[in-house]
Amino acid sequence: MKSTINSRIHAIVPLKIPAKSKTRLSHRLTRAQRSNLTIAMLIKVLSALREARTVSSVTVVCADKRVRSITQKCGANFLWEGHRHGLNRALNFALKKMSNNSPVLIIHADLPFLTAREIDQIVNRAARHPVALVPSKDKTGTNAILMQVPGLIKLAFGKDSFRKHLNLTKKKRLSCAVLRIEGVAFDVDEEDDLDELLRRSRVKELRPKLLPSLSN
């Protein structure tokens, strides 16, 4: 059953076109494998969001219409962003479709170890703050942002986004919760991340589906 306290939380999951994603892994994976990996991680994230008690609805924003059926099978809404304009523009487009009174959780799609419990931790621990940030494992990126009101800060995803987002909250004198959460912090961008993904026992059963050539 959904929480009645935080049941208005809406999650937005931005997704790059799968066939063009994870290019930094191109020395290890084919385009098809990178696409499969991207979709598998998206499904994992959407499953965690669906199970979270604090999230009432989810929207995936992407420029690839072929993702629509996968998204809907996972119980999420699909929003086509049109021609690709970059992550921040895609998210701003999605935010404009929301009610101005609804808290919003922006969370990345490449978090293979994310759990519903961790999502609930973000929402509950951020309850007394207008903004909450969850940095990436190297503390330079921003893997999740929760805003009690959409648009409280300008989105600045990209290089060094965590510092930029934190500075934006300071400029607006907004109380900001900085949360260190393992399953949110771990994303898959570099080859070391891929190695860790393969090492973790929780994904052993997924190896043949994600990375056929590496499963032996």
C-alpha cells in the first residue's frame, strides 16, 4: 500500500536513446549490448519505483518512441521529448507537464542496484527540506534530486552537476539535504562500473540477458 503521507511524489526518469547510450563502454560492448544493458537497468529502476511506498506515479522521458511499450509494461507513463535537446531540456519539458504543487523526484535510469527501500529513504529523509540531492559515487554527478515544488532550482545536469546543484540551493537560501545512498550513487558509465556490475552476485542471473559475450 502506498504511503498516505508522501503519496503525491511523482518520479521522472530521463532516458537516453538506448542504441546511442553508454558510448564510454564501446570498447567492451557492442551497440546491441549497450542498448540491452540500458533497457535492463531502466526496468530495474522502474521496478524499484513501482514498489516504493512513497511514489505515486512515474514518467519516463525519452526521444525514442520504441521505449514506450517497455515503459508502460513497467507501470510508468511515457513522454516523448521530440528531437533530442539534451538532458536538462528534456527534464524541463517533463516538469512543465506536471502539477506545480506536486513534489518531484528526478532519478537516473542507470542504477542497477537501486531498491524501493532506498527510494523511500530519499523521500522520508528529505521531508523537511525543499531540496534533496543524492550524489554519484564519485561525488561529482547528481543521480537524484527531490524538489518539494518543481522548479525550485535550475537543473544543471552534466559535468560537475552535484557542485552546481548544491551552489544553486545556497544562492536561493534553500535548505538542502545531501544524502549518501549506495544504490542511488552507483551508476554505470565507465568500464570499472561494468566490472563491478558483473561482480555483484545480485546480477549474476542477468548476465546472459545483458551481456551474452561476457557471461561465460
